[in-house]
Amino acid sequence: MSRHIYSCPLRWSDMDAFGHVNNAVFLRYLEEARIDFMFRLAPGDGSPSFSGGSVVARHEIDYVRPLVHRHAPVTIESWVTKIGAASLTIAYEVKDPDQVYVRASTIVVPFNLEAQRPRRITAEERAVLEGYMDDSAGGAEALVA
């Protein structure tokens, strides 16, 4: 199993009045990591896999500890925990080597933009996604016991 690694810069405007990254900003961080992940999955050479669109059906976020603004980027690891017929679940950890700030998961639905409706995951897409599959690590739902 592979994890997608994204190095996410922190911006001064990400801070809230308490001096740490605002909770809503983490959705943008997850979006940046997810888009980077999905674009890297596209095999190219005219393949239609992962082309078109996708929509977010659900986000789940557990805030583990505050992230204070700094110049060094934070690492976001992403992996797949579930692949259905017409959706997939991506799990994330926003972290440094020695601590986790956020654990989260997103249900993503492939979407046919022309028809304006969800579409099924193709066999080619499923094969690529399976390389990032790890249902044992869980996402936000596996956070606190």
C-alpha cells in the first residue's frame, strides 16, 4: 500500500484570533492534497480515467491538536480506505514526523459533468485506487477509541 504525500504550505491568513490554523482552513488543506492525489492518479496517454469531475459527498474531521503558523509546510498523507461502485473514501493525516494535527476522511463520488449525475468507478480507476488501499489504518472514524 502506498500513501500519497503532499507538502502543504501554511499561509499567514490561515491563522485565527487564537494564533493557530483555523478549523475551516483544514478543509482547504484536505482539498489541496486530494486534488494533487487525484491528478497524479490520471494515467495519461488519452486514458479517460479520473477525467471529468468528482464531487464531495461527505467530510469527517477530527482535530487532534492545534497547528500553529510557521514557515515550514505540514505533511498531508492520503490513502484509500473504501472503494464502492460509485464512490471512494480517502483518509488523511495532517502531520509532522512526530505528531498528528488532524485525521480526516472524505467520500468522493465520480461525477459526469455533461450528464450532471454520478458515474461508476471504472475497472481502470479501481485498479489504480487499489494501490493506495489501506482499510486497516482507517480515517477520522478510527481516531479515538
